[in-house]
Amino acid sequence: MTEQNKAPEVRLSPDRTRVALRFEGREYWTAQGNGSFEALMSDEDVADWTPLVPDDGQREHVIDVREDGWTIKHPMSCRSDLFACEVNRAAGQQIKAMPAPAGKYECGLDGAGVFSIGKAVTS
Ligand SMILES: [Zn+2]
């Protein structure tokens, strides 16, 4: 990933009406509705603002299988409450060994709530 398309850090104000952005190594700044610059914000100013995870476009659960274990990456819709994620819970209960050859795969639950692995993901 190049510097240019690295996503900024984003924070949402406590009243949820404004966002502050910070690009790599810069100060936070807020934008008006039309996207134009509004004000610089210090770290203290945004300390009680809620960090938002940038949307990386992932829409499915992805399991990263390695020789020594596996990790599940969640889509945006899941990330605010991972403890409630059914896929996470099913994977934890049902995966007993290396579930597939090392690599990344789409994954999810079938109709019966059984953890299932789908097609390989190349990126
Ligand atoms: Zn999830």
C-alpha cells in the first residue's frame, strides 16, 4: 500500500454530527458538509471522539489459515461488536485442526449454523 492511498484515521464527534480526519503524520482536521476544510483539531480536542475504522471494502468474513493457527477478519458490519459475531463463535467451537491448506478464504455459516469455508481470496 502506498502512502497516497493510505486511509486517514477518522473520528466521530460525541454528538455524531461531525467527523475529524487525520492523514499520516498530520493533525486532525474537520470538514464542512461540502468537504472543505473547517478547523484543525488537537489530539486533546478529539480525545472523546469515537474512532471509526476505515471501510476497506471487505464484505465477507475471511479466514487466514496458517500452519500454526487461524485468524478471522471481519467485514465492517461486524467490527463494532465482535463478541456478538456468530461466525467468530462458530469458528471457535467448531474448528479443531487446520481447516484448510494455508491461505485466505471467504468463510461463514451455512443454513444450519455450521462454520464453512468458501473460495480462496487472492488479495
Ligand atoms: Zn464477524
